[in-house]
Amino acid sequence: MLKHTTQIRVRYGDTDQMQYAYYGKYPEYFEVGRTEMMRELNLPYRVIEEKGYYMPVHSIYIRYKSPAFYDELLEVESRVEKLPNLKVHIDHTVRSADRNVIICEGYVELVFIDRETKRVVRPPEFFLKVIGKFFEEEK
């Protein structure tokens, strides 16, 4: 399993009138977690695009459990629990580092698109080689 944790602070601009983090910000928090996880693997989106692929979001699901508040420190845990076959499924858990409660849980599924053909393709070999190291003990 591949797991990465990123910290993010709720900015004033992320909140509504009640100083709750606006529900629409959580996909952005998921994206920060996923982007930082990929960066740690030396696979930022820039590298993936240079190799001829795009990685758009196919679907997203979020279950809200507790509000996050202005200036609260959040931990975004991103997990790839299964070696990707076609879709890359990334689970996310957002916790309050200040209150030790789960704010929300969910997942994002991404696909690879060949930059030239604009068609969905299986994850490329260079990606699977890097990700596969985290699943070797499961084979």
C-alpha cells in the first residue's frame, strides 16, 4: 500500500460565513494530498505530461463527518491500496490535527489519457514501475 500525509491549513478564503471550510474546498484538499504524494514519488503531473499522458479525474466521492474551521491544521492522508489496473483509485481521509477528529473521507479515481489520441489507456509502464514497489509484498 502507498500512503502519504500532507498538512494544510484552512485559509480564511476557504470558509463560509460560519467560518466552516466550504464543502467545495475538499476536492482541492484531496488534490493537494494526491499531488504531494506523486511529487514525493518523483512523478509530478509535469513529468507525466512530458511522457505523453494526462491524468484527469474520472470520479470523486466525499462523505463529510465534521466541519473544519478557519485556521485549523488539517492532515490529508492519501492512500493507494490496490495496484492500478485501469483507473487509479486514491482514498483520502482528512483529519483535524488540532482536534483529532475525522473531517471527511472519500476517494478520487483518475484515468490516463494518451495526449495524442485523447483516448483512455492503461497506466503506463513507467508509472506502474514506481507504484508497483509498494505492492511487491502482496504478489
